[in-house]
Amino acid sequence: MAVATTTKTPTPSRSTMPPVATVYRSADGALHHARCASRMDFMGGRAGLELDFYCLTCCEHVTVTPYVLTRLADAAGLTPARGR
Ligand SMILES: [Zn+2]
């Protein structure tokens, strides 16, 4: 008789979350696309849960949550911004 077992996947804590690789914040505070390093235009928010940005160089739409913005590294890519 087979016995089903469940393995509990550990939930990552905020300190162990992987770095954000899609966008980064430049020294002037603007959001830039990591793929092409172009400044991204803010298109708007949806229900306060998602923020939409658009890269004119790649013609790519990027959606992030407000929480992601608090995790962005600074221009040097070394220090994540302080979250709440
Ligand atoms: Zn781009």
C-alpha cells in the first residue's frame, strides 16, 4: 500500500528573495529596463496592486507590484532600497 506524503515547501523570507532582474532604479530615481538600460515610462496602475511600465526601445510592457519597487537596488546595483 502506497502512503502519500507531503513535502512542505519552505516559504522564502523577504531577506532571501532573489534580486529584481527586470528593472532597476537609476541615480535620479527613474526606473530603467534592465535588458536595454532605457528609461521606462509609467503607464498607470491597476487596482493598486500592479504598476505598468513600458520600454520604448524594446516595445515591451513590464508590470511590477509596489513591493517590487521597494526591493530595487540603487544605481550601483548593490544596495536594495529600504522597504516598509
Ligand atoms: Zn528595453
